[in-house]
Amino acid sequence: MQTEIFVAGGGVGGLALAVKLASSGVHVTVAEQLKDESPLYKGELLQPKTVAILDQMDLLPEVLQYGHKIETLAFQEVDVNPGRPPEEIGSTELTYNRIASTYNYSVMIPHEKIKEILRNKASEYGEHFHFIPGARFLGFENGQAKIKQAKETYAITADVYIGAEGRSSPTRQAMDVSIKRKDYNHHFLTVTIPRPESFLEGKIVTTRESFLGMFPLPDNEIRTVLLIKAGQYKAIKEKGLEHVYEAYGDLEPRLKEHVRAIKDWKQIQLMVPYTYHVDHYVRGNMALLGDAAHTVHPMAGEGMNLAIQDADVLGELLSWCKHNSKTYHSHLPYYEQVRRPRVSFLLKLSHLSALVYSYPYPWWRQLRMQAVQRMYDDDQLHVKQMLNTSGLGIWNFSLVDRAIQGSMLPVRKKNITDHQQQRYIFDETDDYPWKHTNWKG
């Protein structure tokens, strides 16, 4: 089988890349191991930069039809009193509305639905898009990709091979890149349950030792994420589901009855967070995107977004090469030059967010509460946090910012203007610099 671009992996990253390529007249073949929907939890939060990319693909109306907009994240610190409502000792909120962009909101959408939307869009370009379900990617042999579908093994020859297989990546192995993994002292239990109709925005409730994240989905459902100590899952499971019901009710009374929709432990997934980042995205005519190249701590909700944002840049680059008669392999490094620094930045941001909730010490809790409150009170901190999380741009925190956040300096009273933000928001020159004649690479 011959194709221009072969993509191993039909997740959101691989499919987003296929849409970009096929819509530009580039022949792309995607091999996906799964035949049916995945039973495992995957990312459901679309950050603003991803929303903007999906709009460029003419997919935003459908995404909003099947998704749930979130504009605000509420943060509530409580003390739990068994048998009584939680005692609030601090609360604040951060809002995407502070971002100077049309895309100043996030969207929660079931993971399989966004995959379906992307796959259907790619299928509109049937002349250039070929999808092979139930095909296991075996690796490379004699410069060709080998896949196995049913009992047949096929060789695929391509100009460029893209590894979008996720954390276990044969492409990454073939590229012989270095990878360094970092683990954490906590795990998560995640499950979708019914939600009250009035529960419309994101919320995080914390105690000295607990964390419950709640993110509304469409159809009156809510995705919940409960932090537990690493290695504690077996002990929690032995206590039974009643223990889970009690934990939810103590932290968020509005979900006290809704959590009882969980009837079996099979509905709850254990998430073991860890991070890594490969030292190279590109080797010759091979490239990595999404979890094959990097895995981020789930605290900031970036994993799926980084994959789609990788696909956007890589798709634009390969399409540009095709239409400008440029060789693919000699221009692939430009993809890494754009994406790697941005991913590194968000990996650090997510890591810091994870650390904020990693330690139960009373003094650490006090610092956390102060930091979150200062982020709301100081508009520059607020804007930087939401802009950086959004993926729309990068505005680095300064030493002064951190001193204010740590209550060593007073809060600034001046609000940030939209004009000030625009200096830090990516434009087409930043996203696709090779398109501009004065760019040296």
C-alpha cells in the first residue's frame, strides 16, 4: 500500500492531523488498533486554543452542539465535618473571560464524540483519507510500516511516518529518542455521574488532604476526579462504594445523591499520573505527536489539547510542503521548533499545578489558598494563568508575579488591557512561521 503520510494511531491527534491533510489534498492513511469505542477515560476538556483550531476546521458548531461550555472555574477550600455540610474556609474563581480572544471559554465533550466528529470530517475527503480500523501497528521493516489487520499483515510505504499511537509507541522506539518519566505521590479516581441542572461551571473542592474536581458534560452529566494517595486504591476499594458516596457527599453536597448512580467499581477508572517529554519529535521522515511525544499531568487538562495542537502545526507544515513542492523530511524539524517549547512550557505549568495539591501539610495548604486568592485579586496573575492554560499564548510569570502570589508584595490594582494581552497571543506568524519568507528556521 502506498500513501503520502502514514499515521499510526486514530486517536484525536491522529484524526485531527488527517483532517488537516486530507482537506488540503494530501493523501493520508490512518491505522487504528481499536475497532470500537475505548472503555478507558480520555481527555474531555477542550481548551480555547483547541476550540480555535476546531473552528478553523469548520467543526465548532458541531462541537458546541454536543459539548458543554465552561467559562469559569470555582475553587473552594473546605473543612469536612462528617454528617454535616462542609465548612468553607476560602473560595474564589478564575475565568476564561479574562482572555482577550473570541475563544475565551473551554468546552467539555465526551472523548469518543470528538473522535467521531473528527473521523466523520476526514471521511468527507474520501479521495485523500483512508482509515484502517482494527489494525495493529507492528513497527517498521525495510523502511516500511507493518500493520496487522485480522490475520493479514500489510506493508505501507509512505513519504512520512507519524507516530500518534499514544504512550506505547513503536514509532518512538524506532526513532530511538530519549524519554525521562516523572511519577507523582497521588493517583485519581475518575467517573462520570449525573449532575444537577444548575451545576453549569467547573469546580474544584479541596481540603488539607482531598481534591475533587467536577467538570459538567452535556446531557446533565458531570465528569468527576477524586485525588487519592498513591497505592491507596486497593484499600479504598475494600471499603466499598459507600465510602466513595460518603467522600463525594462530604466534599460537594449537591452530588450526594447523584454519586449513588455508581453501581459497580467497573464504572470508576484509576488514573496514575506521570509525565515525560521526548528529546526529539523528528528523526528523518518520522515524527511524533500527542502522547507518543509527551504526557502531561492531568491537573491542567492539557493532554488531548496538546495532541490536537501538535496536529494543527504538523498538518499545516506538511500541507505547505505539498503545495510548495518542498521535501517533507527536510522541513519536518520546523514542526519541532514550534511545538516543543510550547509543550515544555505547559508541562511545567501542569507540574506546578500538581504540586499545589500534592502535600497535606497545614502550611502548604495556607500557601495554596493564598496563591489562588492572589491570582484572582491581581488581574495580571489572573490573565497570565488563564492565557497560559488556554494554549492561545504564553506570558511568563516574573519574580514579581511570584512574590505577589506568595504575599511578599501587595496586589497590583491595575487591570490588564486587551491590547497588552495581544503581545503574548500567538498569531499565524508564531504558529506557522515557515510560511513567511523572512523566517530563517
